Amino acid sequence: MRALIPILNQLTGLSIQQSVNAQVPYLLRCLIPEGLPNLASLEIDQDWSEEGGTLRRYEGSMWYETPDGIFHKHQRVKEAGIYFTDDYIHSIVRGAPNLIELCLHGVPLHPLTMVRHLCS
């Protein structure tokens, strides 16, 4: 993905498959600090994991952003499993502020839980 960063700002639609934990917010907020303001449609297929070997192997999988916009990396693997509702969406919105469509695949999530987190 790093090789594509220079051209990603031209995209209006993007589909990312088999991301691990917080790799997509990490991409949008850390690797592309200016974000992707032209992006209108984003599809994310997330593989949630708390497995140490998997998390240590993939860049950005243990990363997270606090609600006040400060970046951190989980030090303990046990804490690094990121659900869509764990400030993941807030990071996506900050990195792609003009999204019209967002499609999330991965960790099962009850729609009412998602609405509660998005509105808070």
C-alpha cells in the first residue's frame, strides 16, 4: 500500500481488503497525514485479531487514535484488538472527511451499537 500513497489522493472510491485491526485508520491518519479529502466511497474489509504473531507482523495493526486526535500504539497485544466502534470510525472520518458511502465488513456488530458510537 505504501507504494500507492502518492496517487491515493486522486481517488474518489477505494476498497481495502483483509486489513488487520486498525490498519486503515493508520493509513488515513498516520501514513497520509493530509488524509484523502477527495474520497467519497470507502469499503473496508477488516480482520479483527488479538493474536500476537499476526499483530506484530502487520504495520499499523496495533495503532490507535484517541478522541482528541493523539496517535498511540498498544504496547500489549491483548489490548490491540480493535473493533469498528473503538474510535476506528472517528479516525476514518478525520482521514476521509468527505465520505458519502462507507461499507464495513468484518467484525460482527449490532446496528444499534454502531449508531450509538457514531453519534457520541
